Amino acid sequence: MDNRIVYSQEYIIDAFFALLRVNKYDQISISDITKKAGVSRMTFYRLFKEKKDIIMAYFDRATKKYMSIQSFIINSAAYENYRLAAYHAFQMFYEEGKNVRALYDNDLIYLYLEVLNEGMKESFIQANIDSKKKYLIFSGALFNYSIEWMKSGFEMSYKEAGDDFLNQLLGIGKAE
């Protein structure tokens, strides 16, 4: 892909989330986004059909980043690998917390769950985990836990959150 296209897409995503953190989703216009991003409306419509597509591109970018780092973990079911995967997931969630919070505040958080479902499904397929619905349990648990962690103000570190998540999910460690 042409670097100009990549940069324009990044500028649009960043501009959209900067606007979303201070405005309601329905109040943000395409003109607001293009002005903040420093791109033309033509460029916007060449890359996106609507505002929701920006959110999906944002999650696509985050998923690619996560999966590029996680590729060595996927093919093993060892607890330590689950632990590393959880740490990385919670670290990324923490780093993206302001954007995820903006989605939550605008009732768009369901898009995060959709992305988690698809990503977890793909991970389970790659790992040859034979379960038609097991990925939904894991993605639903990760979704709910991460949202509660965000709502708590990220009171635990990402490592503590990852350990607690696995302890709760897999029944390991102390019960509360």
C-alpha cells in the first residue's frame, strides 16, 4: 500500500478518536474529521465509507499489532503462554484506554466485542482448538473483564489484571 494512503488512514483514525474523546459520535461530521486530519473529503471517502469504518480500521490496526507479537504464542496451550498472551492483551488495552473509553462513552463498545469474537475465533482456528463455541466464552470473558478493569480506572497493573483474569477464567489461584 502506498505510504501516503497509510499515513492518511492513520491521520484520519487519530483525528477521529481525538474528536470522539471530547464530542459525541453523532456530533462529529466527516468535515470535522477531515479538517482535524488535514486531508480532503475525497481522501476520506477513498479510504472509508462512513465513520464506523474508521473504528473498524482502528481495531484492524490493533489486531494486526497484537497478532504480530502473539504469533509465537498461538500454537501452544501451556499456561505460561496464556499468561504472556493475557499480559500483552491487557497492556495493549491499557495503552488504548482513552480510545476504548471514548467508544464506551458513546455506546459503541459492542464493536470491541465483535472484534474480540472474530480475533479469538481466528486464534482458535490457528491453534487447532476443536470447539465451535469455546472462543465465544474466552472473548466474552476478556471483553467483560477488560471493560470492568477500565471502569475501575485501571486500578491494577496490566500484569496483575492478566493474572487475575486467568485465575478467574481458569479457576487457578485464590477465589474471591
